Amino acid sequence: MLATFLIGLREGLEAALVVGILVAYLRRLGRSDALPRLWAGIGLAVALALGIGAILTFGAYTLTFEAQELIGGLLSLLAVAMVTWMIFWMQKAGRTMKATLEGGLDRALTQGGIWALIAIGFVSVAREGIETTLLLWSMVQSFGDAPAALIGAVLGLLVAVVIGWLLARGAVRLDLRRFFTWTSGFLVIVAAGVLAYAIMDLQEAGALPGPFTSAAPIDAVTGAVALGWAAFPFGWAFDVTNVIAPDSAWATVLQATVGFMPRMTWLQVAAWSAYVLIVGSLFVRGLRSRRPTSSRPSPSPSASVDSGSTATLTQQGAA
């Protein structure tokens, strides 16, 4: 629940901030008449995310085990790619997010019709919705405890909606730079764990060499798949299931936080390590390049919602 709660909170708050910017700007322009069309687009984006989740959940029942593992692995890879892109996008575009969204609304109001505003609402929220659906689905598959994971995600989304509403009303201030920095760092570790799980799925499906294929190295003494350095690169890297049971609370906590599984293959370990090393290094480098200088003027009291400042919506727009 903790891992999916944090993901639901992080992704939900990002979507809530986007919606808050759009709604506040329309109200500030005196165009409340356009809000129904904007909400229609947002509703379509939410429906799309829920529909994708339903298809992934119920459509898999008709597939063979190998097909389920193959699709699960590929979708997990897609989730990792989307999360990685989002982390770096927030670092680069977070400061201009408000201006970009408002510029899109201006063009929709002056050049487009009813469908232009619907499209603005849809596109602005659909990315976060699809990304959240894929990531949560991958994590639910890896945890195996769907009810608890889904409850955590729903609670995170509900809390995000409440915080977004309070921000829009000016009732609370939140250091969004710090919030998105810490949660993005957490997502780097989560994405590494999802990547490791995707590798396991693809190995079980036979799409990648591993302990379940003919490429597995065999221990000459036990006749089982080799373990440790002798099993490199297609066998088991380690197996501590006799110490940490796969269905224990410790195993769940470790997998949810750092992507650790009591038994992992060498390809999983290599993928997890490479992702954390490469993406983590680039993430930290991006943070260093964004450090403010002492000569930079402080933001005005009416600072808009973005990822680089303590944010509240302007009182005029939230009224």
C-alpha cells in the first residue's frame, strides 16, 4: 500500500496541478462558460485510463501463461520508459508548465472550437492517467496482492485531489520543488524494480534467456539451475528465500521500496543496477544544474503552480 500510495499521490498531484492551472486561468479570463468543455476532456482522459486498466486486468485471463508474461513484461518496460521520460520532463519543463498550458488555452479559445478545449483537457491529463495505470498495473502484478495495492493507489489519488483543491483555494502552500524532487528520486528506484520485474516476466515467457530456458546453466551436483557466480549470466544471481520468504511482509516491503526480490536472476540484477546507476546519475546531475543562484529574484506572491516554487494559485483565478 505504501508504494502504490506514494505513486498515486505523486501522479495524482501532478494531474491535479495541471487541472488547477487550466481552471484558474479560464476563470481569470472570465470564461467560465468554457469550463464544461474542459471538464469533458478531463473526464475522457480519466475514462481512457480506467478503460486501459480494465482491459489489462480482465483481458489477460483469456491468454496463455507465456502470453500473459510476455505482455506483462512489455507493458512494464513501457511503464518504465514513460516514468523515466516524465522524471526528466519535470526537471526541464516544470518551470514553464504554467505558461505552456495557458498558451494552449489561449490558442484553443481564439482559434479552435468546442473540440479544441476538449482536446486541451484530454491531452493535459491523459498522459498522467495512462502512465499511472501502466505503473500501478505493473506493480500490482509484481506484488500479487491486488486489493492492498489498489487501495493504496486510490488513497493516494484521493489525497492528491484534496491537496490540489486546497492549493487552488489558496488554503495551503506546498514546496512543489522539494516534493517533486523527492518523489522523482523515489520513482527512479521504483522504476528500477519494475524493470527487474519486467525482465523476470520476459524470461518466464522465453523471450529472454534465463533459468526457465535451455540457456540456463545447470549445477553439476544438484542438477538444478546454477546459483551465484557460476550461474552468470543466465542463471540465478542469489536465492535468500530460506531467510526472506517471498510472501512475507519483509519481501513485500523490500520489493515495493527498492525492487528487491528474495530470488533474482543475473539479468534482473544487471538491469536494476544499470538503471539506477545511469538514470540516477542523470537525475542528480539535473538537480545540480537547477540549483538557484543567490542573485535570482524571489518569486512574486502570486506565483503560479509549477514544479519550481512554493505554489498556490492566484486568488483571482481560484475565486
